[in-house]
Amino acid sequence: IIRMITYLTDVNDGDGAFEFNINGSKKRHIGGPGSCILFDADILFHRASPPKLKHREALDFSIGPSLNTSTSICIANSTNTWPVDPFNYSLENTIYST
């Protein structure tokens, strides 16, 4: 899985910076809003360090393979909240298109 983390706020050592290990050496990715790191999550040992001074906001994009060969598109109305409560979720207003 290929992932990209994009910071939305300033991130320093005490703000929950992205940590990773390369050849046994621990590194941290710090930066300002818009700063990104792109990596292979299957290979790179990584984590978000625990925030000590303030919280950080970030976008996390994950790209993985799909074995689905269908070209159908599913658009679910009003499902723009995450995480979805699996006990309060309905496909009643879902629009399917092929």
C-alpha cells in the first residue's frame, strides 16, 4: 500500500510528527502545512509519534491494488462522515451507475 501523509498544521518534534525507521535509525518528518511524505507502508516501519505539545492535523491518503474489474460507480448520499457507524448505516438513498 502506498500512502501519503500531508500536514494541515505546523508539525514539530512534540506535535505528533511522522516517525519512521531506516536501517535501524529513527527519523522524524517535521514541516509546515502542505508538507508531505510519500512511502510504501508495506516496507517502511512507521507511526505517528505521540503528540506532547499540541495536536496535529493531517490528511492520510492510501492507495492499494484492487482486484475488482467492475466499472460500476457507487455514489452514496450523505455518507461524507468518517468513521461510519455500521449499526446506523443505510444504502437506501444510494445511486448506482454502470
